[in-house]
Amino acid sequence: MIAAQAALETKMLLRNGEQLLLTGVIPTLLLVLFSSVDIVDTGAGEAVDFLTPGILALAVMSTAFTGQAIATGFERRYGVLKRLASSPLPRWGLMTAKTVSVLVTEVLQIVLLTVIAFALGWSPHGNPAAVVLLLLLGTAAFSGLGLLMAGTLKAEATLAAANLVFLLLLVGGGVIVALDKFPSGAQDVLGLLPISALTDGLRDVLQHGAGMPWGDLGILAVWAMVGLAAAGRWFRWE
């Protein structure tokens, strides 16, 4: 039942033009544009080496947080979640299916962005296991926050808030503009955000060849535990 629901969730997501724009087109355009045109200061080395880790983090956020929050919020508004909750599929199974759908979509995103990045001259380094662990913890963190928003706010409020948060974290999360470009006081706060931790961890590994980024993993783990626990506690199905 979980596999069937996960397949259905994935098909619905891939057929949604607005979600495809958010999850696939926007990260791709940002990667190509800022790698090809000298608009922002990306430091020494190739721009694509600096940008690709941040764009991968943005892709995770766009699917696990923004896309999932909006889709789940409107499913809740139209009573879809209430009907599914009364089906033989248990509620935890429904959430598991949604998580699997998010992971499948992210794999497609990462494959697409990786191919484009290699075409632009990307030269990644580091331990693949660290990258996978960062992506999984980032997915858990953003999924918890997205479900919390979808389960507590009205659908229209979720739509507005999720897109606003997406834009704010795109600008202030180190995705395109490095955090060291911000004032020192702001850096300390922005560095604790999940998008900043995911971007910084991926950049340390893929660009600089660092080992396991335990500090960034710790931040993501805390966000994941808090977000998922809060979503489980306050998520309203009706």
C-alpha cells in the first residue's frame, strides 16, 4: 500500500507544472546563469564549483519543504488527507509514502543538476558518503518543517509563507551569496539555518574535499528532530 501511494504521490508531483518549475527549472536556471555570467563573487576557482553545492541544497529545500508544504496544505484543505486517513493505509504509511515520493523526486533533480554541472566544468571532490548523509538529513529537516507548516496553517497561508521562506533562504542561506559577505552578527544567525548548514556542508565536501562535516550534520539533525517531532505533535488532518 505504501509503495502504491508513493508511486501515486510521485506521479502527481511530476504532473504538476508549478511544482516542476520550482523543483527543477528554477535551480537549473540559477546554476546555468550564475555559472556562465559573472554576476556574484564566488571566490577563487571556477564559479560552478562554488555554486553547484548550493544549488543541490536549494533543490532539496524546494522539494522537501516548499513543494511538499504547498501540496500537502491544499490536500488538507480539500479533504484529501481526511479521506486517506480513513482508508486502510495508516497515517504513518501515508507520511512514509510522501517521504519516498520526495526522495524519488530529489534523486531525479540531483541527477539532472549533476549532469548540467559536469557540462559546465564542475570538478567535485570529497567523500560521497558524506554527501549522501547531508542530503538525507537535509531532506528530513526540510520535510519536518514543510509538514509542520502544511498541518498548522491554512492552504493559502502555506502557499504564501512557503514561497516567501524559499526566497528568503535562497538569498540569505549561502546558496549563491557566500555567508561571509554578510555582517558578522548576521553570519552567526544565518549559519544556524538548515539551508546554510546543508549548503556549507556540501560545499566543504564537494568543493574543498573536506571530511565528514560533523558541525553541519549536527545542525541538520537538530532541525530534523525538532521539525518532525513538532509536525507529529501539531499536524491537523482536517
